[in-house]
Amino acid sequence: MGQQIKYTKSYEYIIIEDSTGVVGISKEASDKLGDIYLVELPQVGKTYDANQETGIIESVKSASDIFNPVKGEILEVNDNLKQNPELISNDPLGKGWIYKIKILAAEELKDLMDYDIFLKFIGEE
């Protein structure tokens, strides 16, 4: 099936690869936040529902909650963010990923947006 990226109305992304997903915040969200200095990561092994808060990103401009795109169990968190939270600003879709989940409700993916629709939603086209 390959990779597919979907976006939420709260600016998170999920990179879908079969039954797992890599979750982070979009470049547009990181641009709005500015310099990020702290990330609170979710607990590995815990299951979160769609739209449930999984963590917090704090920047010089504000604090922003991280919301889970679809129901899933946390498989792994990006421990590099503890020492280098700026990775989210510098490379949000790469080294700045926040956590990986086992997708438990694949049907919820249909509620998410492709990038072009996401850009229209946030009014940046």
C-alpha cells in the first residue's frame, strides 16, 4: 500500500504505513508555534481515542495540545525530542515526529484530510 499522509483539523499529521502510523504536527503548526522548547510525550503502551490529548508542545509563543488523529496504542515515542525539541520546528515530517501508534480504528482515517484539503481548511492556499 505504501505511505499515505493525512491531516487533522488540529494540525497533526499521521503517516500511515499499513496498520501503524507516525504522528507529529504539520509544518504549518510548527511555523505558528515558533521556537519549541519542551515536548510532553505520551506513555508507551497506552491507548488513546481519536481527538484525545496525547501530549503538549510548549514554545516561546504558546502551549499547544497534541491530539491523536485516530484511535491507537502508543508503540514508540521520539526520545530525541526530550533533548532536542527544536527538531519539531526544523523537520516536522522527518526527525521531528512525536510518536508511533498501532492504528486500532482504521475507519477513522476517512475523517482526516489530504494535504491539499488541509491547506484549504487552514486557508493557506
